[in-house]
Amino acid sequence: MKEIISEDFKDALLLATDPDASEEYFPEYVAPFWQDQKLVATEGHIMLAIDEEVALQYVSKDDYEHLAKPNINALLHRFLDTGDCDLTRDELERAIGLVPKCDYGDCEECKGSGQVRVNYRVHGGQLYALNADCPVCSGTGRVYLDPRKKVPVDKFPMLLDGQYFRSGMMYKILQIMKLLGIDDMAYLAPGELSGDGYVPIGFRYKTDRGDIYIAVMPNGIDEGKAFWHYNKCLRKKDAVKIKLTPNGKKDDDDPEIPW
Ligand SMILES: [Zn+2]
């Protein structure tokens, strides 16, 4: 694992949460939390789970609450640990590079809110602080993106091991891998197919002090429906394929079989 700093570590966790989720109904989505010797961040479609000993190098126990739900170990146990394929960061970066880019994005000045705080001093000397429309984006919260800062559209379909995933989720995984200095992760195939046919897949990265897991939920494709904000109707064949790399070994934990 590369030398990573606490800020990058926390940023990686935040990528997997949804700070706008309802605190009342989905407290587990709002902020990272501890559960069963793991630090967990999730927003329902993606989950980052990090063994406590790894996490405590970058955060303290007091930084996050302990939450009993969702049951992380039950989810992780659904994965088949075949351990013979990897997802490499290079491959994910290549595939994400093929996803169309957003023309518009959040305004950096007002962080997408459209509002800024300004101070105004009247002639008598009294100082007032008030909200105003952000001058950079005219209060819309959105700006035309510099070509170098364009990000992939969120809802483009990507195909991995026979299931379709939203490009936005895969882009988050790429960003998390970069922040945590991960070059490749072991692919954990889904176990039994559930009734609706969608099953989460997972990835595992081993460190000396413990493991880092990323799990992600697939999405269905509505053939013939516009899949993202462009008017183009996408089909399954339009999906960008993400290739797994055979790593030539079975499970790391398997003892050598004596012949
Ligand atoms: Zn703005």
C-alpha cells in the first residue's frame, strides 16, 4: 500500500456515503460507521469496508459512531472468494475513459449550492452578512466544465462479469482505488443469484494489517430507454466492458497441495 494520508483516506470513505440521505431512515448512509471490527461507508449501491487495524492508522475510533445495521458480514459472506481474477486500476481507468463526459458539473465556488455568503458594510459602519446568488454560476450551482475537469456521465452502462453497473459507481471505485493507492483488487464473484437477478459483486485488497473490501450493486438496463441525460437510446451492446485479469493463482489462503 502506498503511503496514504488521513485526508485521502477520509475522502475515499466519503465517496461511498450519501451525506444528503435521511438521517432518520438511513443513518447508515449519512456517514461512515464502525461495525464488527470494520469501518464501513455505504450509500446503498456501493460499500467500502475496511478492517479496523487498517483504518485505525488514519482515523480514530471516536471519529465515527458504531452502528448495528446494515449487517456487513452477512453481505461479505455472499461473495465467492475464488480469488483467481483481479480488477486492475489501469483497466478500470481505460474503461471509464470510454464513457461519455458530462458537459456541466457542480460550481466549485459555491460547491453546487448556487449561494454564497457576502459581507456588506452600510455607511453607518454596521456590517451585515447575507446570502447572495453565486457570481460564478449565477446562482444555478452548475458550470460548463473545463475540458480537463470533465467527469464521466453518471448513468452510462458498464458490463462486468455479465452484469450491468452504472458508470457513476465504477468511477467512484476508480477514485477510491486512487486515493487508497490500490493498483489491483481480487474480484469476488457473487454467490447465489437472488430472486430479482441482481447480485452485488465485490473486490478485496489485502494489506499487512487487514483487508479492504469494495462491494457494488448492479443496475438493470431498460432496452430502448434513454439511459442518461443525452437523448440517445442505449442498448446492452452500447455498454462499456470492464475486463477482469486472470491472476494465475487460486486463493491466496489455500495451503499448497502436496503431490
Ligand atoms: Zn456557484
